[in-house]
Amino acid sequence: MYRPTLTLTLPNARGALEAGLAAIASGQTQFDMEQLNVVDSSAVATLVAWKRAAREKGAELRFINLPADLLSLAGLYGVTELIEH
């Protein structure tokens, strides 16, 4: 089960994106973000890409325990609904 840990920023976003896409391809439909504590705009883009990939597969991806910083960035970019639902 894939679970993002500690940091999701530009330097590691590609690896996180690929790991998440692999998890989605294998049927994972929920990502727990509890351990994530450092984010930047690439984290928002990664979550949106994961949602899109799940939707294209006919699945609904759910994020739980989203950190406040990530929700704040999502609000800034106007995509909160995309990652909260």
C-alpha cells in the first residue's frame, strides 16, 4: 500500500507521482496523507494527477488526513474540491 511520507515537493514529486500511479494501477483507492508534513505546489499537482489517473481507470481515489498546508495550497489554486472529494 502506497503512502506518501514526510515531504512532497519538487525534488521528489516525480518519484511520488510514479509510485502513486503504480498504486492506483494495482487497485489502491485511498491514500493516507497523515505522515506528509512538507509540501509545495508540486504536491497539489501530484494529487490532482493521481485523481485524474484513478478517474480514467473508472475508480474514485480518496485522500485522508490531508495536512492543513496542502489544503491551503489547494485553496489558493482553486482545486480544493478536486482533492477533498
